[in-house]
Amino acid sequence: LKPELFSARVIRPVQALLSRLAKDAAATAQQQQRGPGNKPLHTGLQHTRSDVLLLSRLLDVLYKANVQAGELVAYSEFANLALSNTASLHEEYFTWLHSGAYKLQLETFQRAAAKAIAAPLKKPTIGTTQQQQQETPGSGRASPAANASSLASSSTSSTSISPGGLVHCLLPGAVPGDAISSLCEVPFLLTTEAKSNILRDEAALQQQHVVHASAMAAIMQGLQQPAANTAAGAAPAPATGGGNRNGANTSTSNSSAASAAAGATPPSNVAPGQGPQVIEIPISRDAGDPLSLVLSLRVRRDHVMEDALRQIRRCGPQELKKPLRVTFLSEDGKVAEAGVDQGGVSREFFQLLVAQLFNPDYGMFVYMEESRVCWFNHASLESLDEFELVGNVLGLACYNGMIIDAHLPLVAYKKLMGVATDFADLAGLFPGLHMGLQQLLDFSGDVENTFCRTFEVDFEVFGQVQQHELLPGGSQTPVTADNRQQFVELYSDWLINGSVAEQFAAFASGFHRVCGGPALSLFRYEEVELLVEGLPHLNFHQLQAGARYEAGYSDRHPTIQALWSVLLGLSIDDKRAFLQFCTGCDRAPVAGLAALRLLVQRAGPDSEKLPTAHTCFNTLLLPEYSSKAKLQQKLMTAISNAQGFGLQ
């Protein structure tokens, strides 16, 4: 069948049946007895689950056939919105883990991710193509190599090795011939929003486990300290934590520890016979302290990058998985801003930090004017540890559900997920060069004498032009009609992989150090880009449709109608500034702006006060201004001077 017929006659009828079953389950849930908050007591697929899993197995066969044919049918054709909205994602995730079905998917993903951290290849010889090259161990730095070994140690599935230390990652799916026990075994059925919800659930579970382990360690240390003091003739004293935190964060951390489901094994050197004592649990300590219940980062606005990276550098993998709490400090580091971090402060922190890290003036990344993306600087003077820390930051943002504006090209996420790159990926980085190389491939005349190229390419380092041989003796090997395909493959592979191998290896190592659980293996690289960077396009009509109103406002109130009249007429830059003002992020989440659920509250009658916002709760506090012109003037003043939490 042709792709369009295969989709219309085979895939869509199966999807229609799945959607009908999902809607039947949702309708049944609506009719059932309701609990607190008038919510159905039972959710998920319920009685339709067995039929759904059976049809999912059929669709899995169709999906794999499409992959083998070169993905002629778009990946989006296999996602089912009704099923993603109806299924209990929490239940599907736990079923996936408890059945052990996640192991093959995770091992395959880990193997691919390990290859992404591996060292570059040795130079190929004339006459070999990308598919014929063999990978050899390199002399990469110890940290990425160790992480690569750790990632791949439990992997037993086979992979197809390709240049740049990458592999074609086997797409997650059910094992042929086996029954499906969870929708996570067929992740193509789930929308990107559904997968991101699963990832957030996994992050919350990991945070609870790490917090509980830290609390137990703190308790055990508190039990040991009085015994040591008594033996030395000192009075027992309860263990206390360093640093100061406000009451809001204290209660949050305590509730997290109390609700943790998994326990940690206490140290074996606890003094015998010690009875229970009242212990003060340390709520706030410096970053990197294993006894802290949160990852507390305290930064000055004018020194966000150096303060943050210095603290992150001290953290081990378990510390990075704790709930993040960010505090902005005054320039002297003595006064904390008034903002309490319940999400909004962290969003602004990542926004400021990423802007500095990817600033070309810092030297770690270069901005490609032609493609408008940032790429790794192969001539950077920064150490590889700095690139690993950038990976930590990207992983922290992903792990904590924060959207950042990294401006990385799609091929960076492709490499990060361990998927092999090819010549087509060059278009996202160097579109002009890609076009020129395509012309070389399509040329029908005398290639050698017309293009006068060899297997040696030029590149610039600090204003000086240097050369790189794509294969041994490349400077003496002309590009001809017979070997031009090899030249194009080697050149594009060197630009995407070889030239930045060490920098990217460190970056990938840092990312997977934080964000590398089973849930990440459900994503395709295109979805990871959306997960990290959000949607670049802003549809304010969606934002209006999902908005809520309180304290006397409604969608028909004159002030609200004036507000949307102003917002819909803003430029794209001003719309981004408004989102930054209200939510702490200037990009749309994976599900679009409607998912933000903007809340507009009346903040008193007409006055000269500016609008304010609670970024943690996506809330705009708007006075009832007397005219549209006044509302616009006050709103634009507010969003143009929005940085800070009480110090400015």
C-alpha cells in the first residue's frame, strides 16, 4: 500500500477503535460514584483495558512495519489523544515497572546514550563509507567514559554502530510475540504531554526516595552525635542544620520526607541501645550536603552563573535529584529577595542562567547566524568540566519540569538520545553548506576539476584558519565523482560529531547524570526538544481560552475584555515579556498555552498601582483600571521592569 492508503485504511481504523474504547471508559467513570471534590472514584481504562492492550499490540506491529519501511507514515499518526487523556498514566507507569517490561527499553536507551558519550572514531581510510567504519576506543576524559561504562553495563540488546560514537537506537516497543501489560511498552501511542506527565511522576518519586534517604541519614547522625558527646563528657545536643529557610519551604520539605514511600538502609555503625529521640531535621544546608532535604541554590543576580555552577559542582547525582529550591540574594550575599520558591523563582533562575551559559561571549557555545541556533565551540578555552555542568543544568531543568530557551538545534537532542546522525542533519546547523554539498552530489559534470576539493577541510580558531584531514592523506586525495559521497558523509560527520566530540561527551554525561531514568526512554528526540525548550510559537487565543478569573472578574468584565484586546495586539517580543512576567518563562509548554491556565485576579479598584504577578501560580493581579489606555500603559511598564522579587 502507498503510505497515505496504509494510514487511511489500516492505521486510522485501529486508532478509531482505540479512541472509542477510551471514550467509553471515560463515560463510565463519569457515571460512577463520586468522591471528594465530585471526582470519579475510579479512573483509567477500567473494563476496556484488555481490549485496548490487544489493539495496542496490533498497532505495535503496524508501527514496526512502518519503521522498517523508513517511517513513510508520520510518527504523529500513531499517537492517540483520547487514550492519552483517559488512561491512568500513574498506573501505566507502575505496571510497566513492576512487570519488568521496562528493562529492555531502558537497556537499549542506556546503550545508545553510552555511545553518545563515547570518544570519537579513528580516521577512516579511502573507499570506506559511514556504514563501513568501525568504532575504536578513544582517549576521552574519565568522567564521561565512566558514565558511559555505567550506562552500558547492564545492557544486553544489540545495536548498530555508526560514526561519531552513536547508534541507531531501537525504538521502544513490545517484544515480538509477548503480550502488552502497559501502554508504556508502546510509547508511540502516548502524546508528548502524556509522556511529560509520566516523567514528572517519576521525578517526584525519585525526589521522595532521595529526601527520605537524607532524612534517615540525618536522624542516624543525630542518634550517633549524643553518644559521642556523652563519651567525651559533653552534654548531648540535637543535630541542627546550617543556613536559614523561610517557613513555607520548611513545611514543604517536611511533608516531602514524611510522604516518602521508600526507605534507606541506616548506617551499620549506629551505637546499639540508642532509643528514639526528638531530632531536628536539617531543612536547609549548602548544596552538596547529603543530609539536606532539598537542593538549595543561593545565587546573586549579577553572578548567577558562577554562584550556581560552584554549588552544582559540589553535588553528587543523588543530591541533584532532590527538590530544587532557589534563593536570590543581594549583591553582598547577605539579604535574600522576598520571593518564596514554589516554582516561579526556579523558572527565573533557569532563564537567567541559561542566557549566560549560551551567551557567545562566554565562549562555550557559538551562535550560528544562518540557522539561529547555538552550537558547541570546538575551540573553547573552558574545561570539559564546564560543559558537563551545562549538561547538569539542562538535566536539572528537565528533571524539575522547567522550560528553558537553550536554542540548541534538533541534532543536539538526536545525539543526546543516542540516535545516529546523517548528512540531512547538517541542514539544521549549516543550511548554506548543506545546500552546497547537495549540489556537489547532484553535479553531473567533471567533479574533480570543477570543485577542486580534497579530503581536507578548513576551519577557523581565534581568527586563524587551520586544516583537518577527513582521512589519512586527505590533503592529497582529490574529491571525484566516485568518492564524493564519502567526502560529504565524512565532512558532515566531522562537523556534527568529530569536531565537538569531547565537548558533547562531557555535556551528555552531565545531562544523563541527572535525567536518565526509565521514563526518558519513552521519548523520541523531537519530543525531548519540546520537553526542554517548549513550543516556540505563542498562540494567545489558546491562553485566553484556558484563562480563569477570580475576585470579581469574569470573561465578560470590561477590564478583562480590555486586557485581552491589549494582549492579542502585542508584538511577539512583548508577548514573550508578558509570559515571562506572569509565569517566569517566555515559552509555551508542550501542551500549548491553554495548559498554563492563567489566573487573573482583581487587585482592587482603579489606582496608580502597577499589575503584579505570582509566577509560581501563573497568576496576574490586575487592578480595575478606568480605561484600556491606562491598562496598557501600566501593564507595559510592569512587564518591562519585571526582574526581581522585592529588592528593586
